Amino acid sequence: MPRTSPLTALTLAAALALSTSPALAGSKSSDHGHSHSHDDHAHDHSQDDKAEAIYKGYFDDADIAPRPLSDWQGEWQSLYPYLQDGTLDPVMAHKAEGGDKSAADNRAYYDTGYATDVDRITIAGDTVTFTSASATLTGTYASDGYEILTYAKGNRGVRYIFAKTEGDADAPAYIQFSDHRIAPEPADHYHLYWGNDRAALLDEVTNWPTYYPAGLSGAAIVAEMLAH
């Protein structure tokens, strides 16, 4: 389970994590007529293939670009309550059909991965608000670059990092986003990692609190997850 976070007001805000990727292998680097229609169709397929490869963690360094906090603007809800109440059971069963884990094993894996008491996150401008049953913490954040992570099976991920510039004392000093994207584009969901030690956040591999738009119902989230 995740390491204990300094965020005393958010008991499980310690759920700092990597992404849904496998354990980190250790490599980290940072950055502070008809013929016309046919060509377009081929180009679309090429772009789709590249986007899919990026989503799976296969990309060139030249394709990586800095991203603004506005890519994650909006109100977001944690997936953890949906896992706990059984809403995501169809997703766990679907994963079992094509994998080496049973539905129960998948549920246990995601129970660790999704675990957090931060039910809501609101991002407006440079302000991020973390809401749990016991506290609401707010801070303003500025870009602190990104890190490229290499995982055990050879794929990679990019973690976009923002540092707190002011705000509540117990709001995390750093937040790090991972959403399977590597260049500016609005997120449709993301994994968020937070805490006061920038480097330590990059080493957590078991817990990755995951957020979807707050306006989506549980059924809509299930449909979206099954479509991937």
C-alpha cells in the first residue's frame, strides 16, 4: 500500500502513485478526387495508430511537449467509490476475459491502485482544490516540468509536474499528472500523485488515484472504460 503522506488533513492523500503501468524499471529523465480522399484516410489511420502507441507508452522523445495546467481544468471525481460499491465490477470482469488475472484479482489490484480519500478535485486556473470527507485543501500551482519514466516491460510514461506557489499549509507541495498523453491536449481522465517530496512521488508503483469528470455517472464511466 502507499507510503504515508505528510498531508495530515487528508488521511489517504498519501496515496501517491505511479500510473497503471507495471513496476518502474528505473530509467528517469526530465525536462525541466478519390486519390485525395484515400490519402486522407491513410493519414487518419497513421495518426490513429500513433495515438494508440502513445497511449500504450511507446513514443519518441521528440513527440513530448510541455503541458499547461489547463489540460486538467474542471471538476473531477475519484473512481475509488465506484470500485468499492461494485459499479466497476463489469470492468473488472472484462479485464479478466483478456488477461491473466481473475475478476477478483483485478478488483484487489485496483483496490490498492485507486485507494484515496480525496473524492473530488477541482482545478480552476492555477488553483487546485482537494476535497475529502474530512477536509478541503487548496493551493496554487505552477509548472515544474516533466519526467519521463521507463517501466519494466519497456513502455514509458510522462509525468507532468506542478509545484505549489502558495496556499494551505497542508496542500501538497507537488502534484503530478499522468494521463497517457505526452503533449498539450485536454484530459478525459488522469492519475494524480501528490506529496511534498518530488522525487519520491516518481518511485511509488502501487497506488494511482484516478479521476474522471465529475459530471459522469457511474454507468457512463463504465461504458467509457469498456470502450478502451
